[in-house]
Amino acid sequence: MQSPASSQTTLDPHRWAVIIILGIFAFMSNLDSSIVNIAIPVMTKNLNVPASQMEWVVSLYLIVLSALLLLFGKLGDLWGKQNIFKLGTFVFVLGSAMSGTPLGFNFLLLGRFVQAVGGAMTLANTYGIVTASFPIAERGRAMGMVGTFVALGAVAGPGLGGLILAITSWPVIFWINVPIGIIALIAALRLMHTGPETTGGSVDWWGFIAQAVFIGAGFWGLNLSQQQGFSLFVLGMLIVAVIALLLFFVIENKVHDPLLPLRIFKNKLFSGGVAAVYLVFVVQFFMTVLMPFYLEDTLRLPAGVAGALLTLYPLTMVFFAPLGGYLADRINTALVGLFGAALVGLADILYLFLPLSGGMVLYIAATILLGMGTGLFQSPLGDIVMSVVPKTDLGITGSFNALARNLGMVSGTAASTSVLFGVMSQQLGHRVTTYPTGQNQVFLTALHSAFGIAVAVAVAAVIVLAWMIPKLHEDSLK
């Protein structure tokens, strides 16, 4: 596939070492995310704050990171993607040290805010650095390696987090990022050398504010809707988010140097690629959010056994993400992505048949299929999205790709819980916000309804990818 981003005159001799650096940070950030989720109950008791308030330790990080992705992607194009990545690694390490300093709940939130700023700086430019460093023939494998580190972080998090909490206190879950981050930063300073990758231009601050309000109000509203339903306040937040989004598009159409050049969406392969990324991440989070309820509450499995079963998904990804990258370098990348998305959809169909008891084999089969499909999907789609845009837009393109993933995660979380609790509430005739003890069949009916929605979303992703296959072939002939 020839593309605007694939014309390179020289190859970075340290490109595979750069992938390791990017992978270390991807591992660290995903390790941090899964460890924090494990530690929330312990932190709630230790800091003496309500559980609903402690959830902001997770939510604040996600909201701030997502709101800043486009800004730091644009700054990566203006000032150098590797420069922003290196600075972001330092900021993330600083935020980790602050989060691990036990000075109270408010200081913990400040540390998480700083972490999110650093995470946004690195995540926004990771895909752009890969695309700028690798020729088209190696790019799939490079993206696959980054995906492997992502999966390894998710696999290691629950076990390592449990071990840390068993032998020491919760601040260590943040301090563990410090030595890992310092190693990544030293390697980046030695091996990442900024080339002629910067562009002219300025920052569209009004556009940034509009999209930040959209993400902040939208994420906050969706988060609150899971706790209190669609109250007037929640509806007000969602209305503010919609208005901010519309205002963002108006601004981007009028300014000379927009934060997000809407012209990139005229490229059908780019638009189809980010749409497929969004849809598949929505589907993935149905399983991530709902399966712990099924394993622990319906099947009554011990927490340790349920945790081990949940790691089947990222563990399978560890093996199949490199394979997806390898195949993407050799055959039609959209075809590889299509096969991966089809496996994701097949996994959700199997989840539709989970029974009240004895569903272990079916769960394992479905979860392995989901890990295989996700692993095969991610690298080819990252390759497509980053390879069909001009090299001058790699930073903003990579940041938007990352934003599409995050929006998929939030949408999947909100949609899965809304359907689950909504169907249970309808069956029982009153509002349900937790597992209905003694009403396993009510939960199972709601679970099947939720995965019915997931199957429909997966089918939409497959349709998008099937539409992209001939267009990608046409592009390769140009």
C-alpha cells in the first residue's frame, strides 16, 4: 500500500530500539491502569473517602488524558513527536511519584492529573513515531509489538497489584512506575533523535477548549448516569457536551489552522479505519465490564479464580497481536482486520449462550476468540489509519486514533451497564444499580440483551472493514 505517509528517504537505525521504548511506556501505562482498579477498595478504606468519590481516581485520569490527546498530537506535529513523547514520559513519572506520596485524597487526585497529562503526551504521539520510523513493509510488525506490550501490561496488572497489596501498602502501586519510567526516559534520550518532522502552524486554542468541554462534560455525564440514571443534571451535562461538539466542528471549519483538520476525514480509508477502531473497542468493553459479574456472582467463583479467567483475554492478545502485525505486512491489511473483527463478533455470539451454571467451557472458548480477534485487529487498523495521511499530520492523526479507542472504551462501559441495569430494572419493576442477589435468571436475561447489542456493533465493524478492502486494494495500485 503506497500512501502519503510511506515515503521515507532514510531509515532510523535505532527504530527497533525505539519500539521497545514505546512498548515499555505502553506496558507501564496499562499496568498502572489495571493496578489502580485493583487497589480502589483498599485506597477507599485507607484514605477514608466514599467509594463513589474514590472512583474519581480512575475517572479523572481518563477524562484528562482524553481531553488532551488532540492538543498534544498537534504539538507533536509542530514541535516534534519524539520531543513531546520524551517530555511526556518525564511528566508521567513525576505524576506517579506524586500519586504514591500519601498526602491525602486531594493530592492523590493532583498526582493523577499530572499522570494523565504525561500519558496524553506519550499516547498522542506513539503511532506517529512508529509510522515515521518504519517503512511500510515493517510497520505492521512494529504496531504488533506495541500491541503486545499493551496486552502484557493488562495481564501483569491484576497479579502484580494483588501481590503488592498483599505485602505492602497502596502507594507502591504508583511508585513502581518510577523506575520503569526512568529506564524508558533514559533510553528515549539516548536513542530517539528528532529529525525533520516538525511543521509550521499554531495551536487552535478555541477548538481545544470546545473539544475538552465535550469530552469532560460527556464523560462526566455518562459516568454519573451509571450511578443515578439520566437525572436532570446528567441530561444537562450531556446537552452541554453535544453543544460543545457542534461548536467544535463550527470552529474547525472556520479557523485557518484547526486543531483537527477535518479534511483528513475526506480520506475514506482513514474515516473507515477510525470508525472500525471505535466500534471494536466498544464491543471489547462489554466483556471487560460484564464478565466479572457473571463469573463472581452468577457462577459464584472465588475472586482469585475469576481474576485468572479474566486474564485469558489479554494473555491471548499477547500471542496474536504480533501475528496480526506480521500478516498486515504481507496481505491486505483490511482483510486481516476484518477477520479479527469477525472473531470478536463470534465471541460475542457465544456469550449470548452463557448458562446459569456449567458455562466455564463456553466462557473460555468465547474469551480466547475475543483475544485472538482483538490481537489480529489492532495492528492492521493502526497501520491503515496512520499510512493514508500526509506525514505532516501524523501527530494529530495518531492522537485522534488514540482518542477513538478511548471513546470506544467509555461508550462500551456506559452502553453495557445501561443495557444491563435497564433490562434488570424493567424485569423487576424498580431501579437496579447492582447485581440482583437471588435473581440470577434476571441478570442472565439482561446479560444476553447486552451482548445482543455487542453483536450488532461487531457486525457494523465487519461491514465497515468489508467496505474498506477493495478501496485499500485500489489505493495500493496508485
